[in-house]
Amino acid sequence: EWFFSHNKFTRGCNSLFITLIPKIHDPKFVSDYRPISLIGSLYKVVTKILARRLSSVLASLISNVQTAFLPNRQILDGPFIIDELLSWCKRVKQEGMIFKVDFTKAYDSIRWEYLDNVLDAFGFGFKWRAWIKGSLLHGMASILVNGSPTSEFELHRGLK
């Protein structure tokens, strides 16, 4: 309740720990690990409430050509369409070019000001945008090294 009336978390409620977990049974290299963020329960509850409210309007905001990470849409639709295009080009002897762009972990580099501008452009009101800002701004993190946290540092971009 405090978050929704003040548009921000109290100190400590917006903090997280970053640690590595192994991707495989017997990791030997840094690439055998995946970083994860350990976030507190209160933060998860508040952001879940926001996500549920957002889900009611999300379908009207997302393009029909978006295929990944949406209900009733398959991530493999994109590669299937590309395969069909390549087959068609070969069949009709049409030259073509495919340009692959790698957006790996793009959410890690999102500027919060940009996100606010996008929400504003989609017609989200001041209060809603303040809640989104409040869930992102002033977040603190520390890295767990051998189970012990480092000093906290402030997060400046990306989504948690």
C-alpha cells in the first residue's frame, strides 16, 4: 500500500543480490554459469500486481508480428517464416537478403527515460508511469562472492 501511495519503495525493499548459478552439472569455465538476480518478496509482489494490471491492455499494444514471449504465439514462428521465404526464393529463383539482428538481453540496457517516454506515447497516465519508475529507480544491488555480499551499488539502467 505504501508503494502505491508514495510511488517508491522504502530503502532495502528495492535491493537485490546478483550471483552466478551453474548451467551444467560440473562447471569449469565462466561461460558455464548464468547470472541471476535475487530480489525480495515485497518487490516481487508489487511488480506482480503491476504486471497483472498491464496484462489487460498488453494485447492491444503489441504488434501482430511479435511472435515470442506472448500467449498463443510461438517463438519458432519467426524461423519457420524465414525458412518459407528462403524456400520461395529458391523455387522462383529470386535473389534476396536476410538481415539478422541480435537483440540478446536488450532489456538489460533499456534507459528508464526511454521506457517512460514509450509508456507516455502509449497513453499511460502519470500515476501508472510513476509506479513503473518507482519500481525501477533507486534500486540497489550487491554481488554475492562466495556467498558474501559486496558493497551495494545503484542500478542505472535495465529491467530487473
